[in-house]
Amino acid sequence: MIRILFLIATISLVSCASSPPPKLEYLASGQSCIEILNSGKSSKDGIYMIDPDGPGGIAPFKAYCDMTHEGGGWILYAHHADGVATLDKKELVNKSSFGVIENKKWNALRVNMKSGMMFIDENGLVSTLSLPKLNSGNCSSISSVSDLSAAGELGKGGSGGLWHNENNGCTITGGDYSIVQLRGKSYKNYKIAGSALYQQSALKFDKWPYSRDWSYEDQNTLLYFVK
Ligand SMILES: [Ca+2]
């Protein structure tokens, strides 16, 4: 009897030791989502390990990649909605909760951006804005936005957005502004919503799915991507 118990205990120990390694928490790794997609390592939407600034600099980190829309290879950096009061910094921004990516990751993504931005609303409508236009915002250019959680506060430098171009002044009046809005909450006097896009200045989005030149009447929620 003792021998049988010993045998069972031995078998349990052996089966424990030979159990498979834990499943990887990401699909593949690479410098960026587009690099991973182009390399043929994976083309599924999901979580990847990326290192936007390459060897050295910041450590590789997990990020959600959209590999299907607009050529794929898009990195999710923010998920926001109207009425959400805070822009919480998240270790991993995903589609199931609201937040923005941590600043050191955001800045590595921002300075290594090659193509521009993509936005997808809760209805699946897709907008895009190219990097040259993002760099040309005369009121708020992407080159100067180093803190996502403070990016959208009205009154800071007259800017109302993560990106802001305006034909005359930077006052968000006169209906001549284009904005990528990422604000802490709705601002009803200006109808500047928590997450919204505007293309009323001379700088227009490259892809624009809305019937009006502002999105807030058609969407409440946006996923924000860079490539
Ligand atoms: Ca690095």
C-alpha cells in the first residue's frame, strides 16, 4: 500500500514537472506592429510585444495591434469616450476599457511614427490623418504633445486637442478648426466632446466617414491608433 502511494506521488511530481510552459501573453514580437505584419510573423489583431525605439531606450512593451484596417500595423495608444472624466494611464490600452498609454511609451511611438493616425468609432467607422498633417497643426502639433493625459485641456496654449489646426487664431471659434480631440470630459459650450474629430480648417483628414465635418453627433467613443 505504501509502495502504491509512493508511486502515485512520484507520478504526480513527474507530471507536474513536465506540464507545458505557460502560454505567451502576446502573439509575436518586433519593433512595431507594421514591422511584425510585414515580416509575416503574424497578421492577427491582438496583443504584441513591441519596441518602437529599437535596442536600448525604453524596454519592449505589450500593445494592441490592429492588423486589418487601412493596411494594418496600427498600434492602439488611447481608447476614450464622451463623458469619461479621466484619461487614466494604462500599462496596456485595450478595447475593453478606457485609458491612454503611459507617457514614455507614447513618446517612443510619437517620435517613431511613420504614417500617421487612424481612429475607429463604436460603429466601426474609420478616419485617418497623415503624419505630415499631424506635424502641421498650427495650434497644437503632434511634435509637442508629450503628455497624453493633459493633451486636450482647453485653454492650454489655446489648444483644444491632441492635434489642432485653425485657419484664424487658436480660439476654437468661427467653425474653422480641425481637431483630434482627447479630452477629460465634454465641454458643452464648444460642443467639444471627450472623444471627437473635426475637419473644418484647411487641413482635412485623409479618410473621413462622417456626413458632417465633425464627428461628435455620430460617435461617442474612439479607438486611437498610430503607425
Ligand atoms: Ca527600446
